[in-house]
Amino acid sequence: MSISVLKNAYQNKRKQQIIMAEWILYLDESGNTGTNMFDEKQSFYVYAGWLIKKEDMDSVTTFIKESFKIVKAKELKSVSILKKYRPKLFAFLQNSISNGMFPFYYVFEKRHYICCKIVDTFFDCFHNSNVPFELASNYEKKKELCGIIYHNEKLLRLFSNLITDSTLTIEEMRQIKELLIGSLDSEQTIMYKDMIYNVTTEELYSMINEFECVAINNGKIRQSPAATQLYSILKEVEKLMRINGGKAIIVVDELKNKTFINDIKNMIESHSSFLNIISIETVKSEENIVIQAADLLSGYINKVFNNDSRIVSDKESLKINIMFDVYNKTLHKYGIFPLNHASYER
């Protein structure tokens, strides 16, 4: 079979999938500082988007355009809209659900991500023979261990630097090992301390190799800061599709970082649990006002959690809480939990 025939067959399959889709999730991200996990102005990472029924697309587009008809810019961007048209943005967000736009979002603290990465690395039975398989798959216990090391600033910063540089030496890994042992120095954590204490040099090299094999772009590791949270938000969409018997596609801005796009693609293509999210499509944001609205949502939520003074006054905090409450209650009726906030402190 020729390449052109295969290409046409693939394109026809994609077109058929889009026709089958009854829902579209326009998804965006905000707060991505790459491997710099200690940016004080960007402490949180956000995935956010609008789930829209395909048959409502015309009315939704009209609603967005009417909400921002005063804006003369070529494209709606959260940075400029927050600065010049904040009341318009807030009115739009308040009225989104009643106009057929269902928000899905996940907020993740980057500091907590570093804790998770440390625990996942050192308490992985593949790298550490002292770790029983039951612990490796015990997410509640691993979450507890993340909480224990959350305040170890030196440990977190050193590990974060290693992620950023993607050049790990055995001496630095031994230093991380000692800092981790120091964090587990209590009666309640003695068994976990022993698991780390007995890690061998060979096993430390195994951990190093895992990081170095994903290092690209001039030695920098490029990865989604919260890939597991991206998986979670897609799972919630999948759950809703199963409940209502629908099919969905994911739409993202084609200029978004390739890792973000590839993560979504790999998840829906390689996980058997995704039966009703059938494809991912990319669009030019300047030509699609709904993906622009996803940028507004993700940017706004990011500013809220980073306590931006422009929108987190005492007066507006109450409005924000009411809006989030409306969002959550609306989707809770379907068993969907859009706002997940992974953090040990707020």
C-alpha cells in the first residue's frame, strides 16, 4: 500500500472521529516555567479549559464575542484582559455555565511537584530494592511522605536544581540521599529511613540514568510539570462522557509547547481507559475564539492562586469563591470534580 493511500486513510479516520464527537474540550495551561520550580511569582501550575457541546458551538462563539466586543485586540489574552478589562472577564466567567461552557481545571503547586518527584524517585522499587512493591503503589503513603519532606528547603532546592540542570553527579545524589534520611528521622518514619539508608551506589546511578535519558534541548529536561494531573483532568472528561454516552475530542493551541500536546496525545492513545476521548486536534489560537477563552480561564485561575493583587482584594475574593462554588456544584451533579488543588499549604 502506498504512503499516499495510508495518509488518506489516516486523514479520513480523523475526520470521521471529529464527526463522531459530540463534545469538545478546549484545553490550555498556565504557569509553565519549565524546570524552574521555585519561581516566586509562578508558584502554581494550571490546566484549564471549556467543555462544550458541539451543537452549542455557534451560540457559545457568539456569547464570547459579545462578552468582549469592546476589546479591539486581534486575540484575547489573559494578560491584557486582566489588565484592561477585568470586569468584563469576571462577568464572562460568571455567566459561562448558563451559556453552555463547562469549566474543567486542575491547580497544582510546583513545590509539591518536587516533593512527589523525590518520593517517586527514591521509593521506586525499580531503583530501590529495599522498597516493597506495596509501598510503590501506595499513593496515600507516598503523599504522606511528600508532606514530611515539604519543608526541607535545602533538599527541595537541590533536587530542583538537578532537574533544571539535568546533570546529576553521584556526589549530589548522595547529598540528596543524606538530606532525605535527615527528614525521616523520627520513630514513625524509621522504616522508610532504613529503605533510603540502604540504597546502594548502583541504585543511585539507576536513578540518575532515568533523569538523563529524558534530557533534551541543550541538556535541559523538558516535561510537563504535572503530567499526572493532566491525566486526572482527562479522566474526569472521560467519566462524564461515559455517564452521558458521548464522545469528546481535545483541542489545544498549536503553538503550545510540544510536550503538553504530546502528553495528551500519548495518554488518549496508550491508555485503554480512554474510550470516549477519541482524538486531539490543534488550532491556531488567533483563529479560534474558544481556545482564546481557555487561555482566559487558565490565566485567571493562575492569578487567583498566585494571589495577584489585581484580582484578590477582600471584596473580590468573595466573588471568586462564589464563582468557583457554582462551577463545582454544577459539575458535581454529574460526579465530576473539576477543581483539584494538590498542596500542603495555601
